[in-house]
Amino acid sequence: MLSREELKEMAKIHTDGSMFVSLYLNVNPAMNIKNDYMIHVKNMLKKTSETLDKSILKKIGNDLGKIESYIKNNKKIFKNGLALISCHERGFWKEFHLAVPVKNEIIIDKTPYIKPLLDILDNHQRYAILLVGRDVARFFVIHLGEIEEYSELYTKDVPGRHKKGGWFALSEKSYERHIDYHVNLHLKDVLKQMETFLSREYVGRLIIGGSEEAVTKVKTMLPSNIAEKLIGTFQADMQAGTKDILKKVKPILQKVEEKKEDADVEELLTKAMKNENAVIGIEDVLLALQEGRIMKLIVLKDFKHSGKSCKECGYLTIQSVASCPYCKGEIDEVNYIVDLIAQKSIEQGAIVEVISKNRKLQDAGNIGAFLRF
């Protein structure tokens, strides 16, 4: 999983004369029907070899070979996007399997090229999960449908509970106050670490889990800056695995995502109606795409449409044309033009948001875009 801390460490790398190869590749299966990305890789590597200064090419020869070999032999583990950063001279190698597609590009520089990775962190919501118990707490991050345990906090010397009661339902009042005091100290430490964690990883949403008693207690202690990030709670055992936790919070995440999707569609429709740098419908989207104006593509999940594609320049249209109006190239019939629109948008640096379901977007044409200008 992408981590802002890891990217910060990469950004601190100082040049020492070595060269880094940073390759970003769209490996989305829907956009690479026959593993077309291998063709893109070979073309990018060939162009790099032909245009680079020979002294630089000599430095990165091992990196280019390693990258091509890795892509060729690891297809089964690819997701939608792939980032590989290599510097053979410094023994440096990083691989990122991304849940979103990225623009195909290769950058040769004295430091790692990480801007596309930072963009993914900035443009896709990250969720923090706090699983809390009376003497232990576990922290998780969820990003793009993936969950990862971040850290664990254990507080020593918290007294045990009474056999017949919960944490705060003990038989002796003095002992009840004693354990309550120590549990409160533990929870204060948890919230301090939570605050640091949220700010360090730029996490904007929080979900709290544990026993009902634990969750209720923590909620009463939340400072306002953390409380405003809370979007839901759930009950779970402290030993729960990541898969179980992800399953429990999924309904909460879906509600938040659906609310965001609805807001994005409303904004799109309003701006398009006012002609404020937004368009609706496949024809207007194709025109904006040809002009390189798409900033964010909004498309309804499972929306399909046939069309035509130029074999030479990649021009896309749903009109009946005998040849490409731009380069006179040969035209192909395609039944997956929506996937090609998404791919070309990404290549132009746009964000692609897939809407799970929205009647208003469906009635308006299933697809639209916010424009750069």
C-alpha cells in the first residue's frame, strides 16, 4: 500500500551522479485486452534507448533490462496500475501495484520520479481504522479497497476486569475507580497516537471498532479535530484479522463513497448546464478529449458504447467516418470505446471516477467530464 512516509523518504534521496529509472504503466485489464501494455513498454524502452545520451544509457542499462523482465514475468500479480523505480548503481528497487490505472511514461532522472504516486494519495480518500481495547489498540489504513495494519499500542499494568462484570462494572467501587483511571490513561495515549497518525498520513476519515463499551468510551474522549473525522463505528474482537475488519467496515465505506459520488454527479450536471467547464454525453466528452481538455472523467459503471478508432493517431468517434479527419488514417470499428476514452484520458493526465450507480447520470448520458479550460 502507498504510504506518504515512504514517499517522503524517497523524496529525500540526494543525487550522487547515479540515475533513476521511473516507469509508470497502465495495466488495467479492461484497457489492455491482449496485454497491450507489453507493446507500450517495449516502445517506451526502445525510444528511451534511441534518444538518451550514450553515457546515461550505459548507467541505466541494467535497470531497463530488469524492468522489462519484471513486467514480462509478473503479469499475474498486476492490478490496474504499476510503478517501478530502479537504480542499479545504488541497489535501489521499488515496485507499487496500484488499484488505479496510471499514465504510461518513463522518466530518467537523478532522483526518483514520484509525482504520480503523490497524486494518487491526494486524489483518493484514505480511511483510518482504530480497533480499541482496554489495554491495547490497533491502527489500520484503508486505501482504494486495500487494508493494512499500521501499528499497535499496548499499555502495561492496566488492571484486569472482574470476572462477573465489564471494564467499568466491578464489584468494589474503589477498584472500579482504580481500573477506570488506568483505562483512561491508556485511551488518552491511544488518542495521542491517533492524532499523530492522522496528521502524518493525511487521513481524512476515521472509523472506530471494538466492544460496544470500548467504542462508546473512546467516542466521549475524542477531541473535536478527530471527532469531525469520525464516519462510523463497528463491533469486533481485538484479535480480528484484516479481512474480517474490512468486511465489517465495508457498509460504512460504501455509504461514504455513494454520498461523494452523488455530490460529484450533482456538481457535474450543474456545471454542464451552466456551461462552466463541464460536459455531459459521449459526443461532447469525445470532443473535449480530442482537444486535451478533460481534467476528470465521470463514467457510470458498466456503461458500454461502440465507436471507431484511428489505427494511426488514436482518434476516437461515434460518428460514421470513412477515414480519420485528422491524419487520414484507417478507421477500426470498436465495441469498447468507453474503455478507450478512459485510457486516453489517463494518458492526458486526467482522473477517472467510476460511479457505481446514479439515475441522474444515467438519464443524462452515462458519461461526462470536468474540463481544464
